[in-house]
Amino acid sequence: MAQVGGRNRAMSWVAGLFCAGVIVALLWLAMPMGPLLIEYAGDTLRAIVPGER
């Protein structure tokens, strides 16, 4: 990987860990919506696919 002038490797690690932490926190907060999203997708697919009800 090429080094960009003026960049500190330690600071980039800290920023990367911070970004990863934010992503993990957002996923943690979104977890309760998982079952509802799956139910909504299933109901939508059942409504548009012709077949048994």
C-alpha cells in the first residue's frame, strides 16, 4: 500500500477503529427491526406472487 505524505499510521488506525465502532453500534441499534423487516418482505412477496393463500 502506498504511503500518502503527511498521514500518520497510528491516527489512521484510531480513525478506522472509530468507524468500525460506529458501524457496529448502528447494526446493534438496527437489530430489533430484523424480524419486522423479514415479515414485511414475506408479506410483500406473498401479495405479489400468485398462488395459494
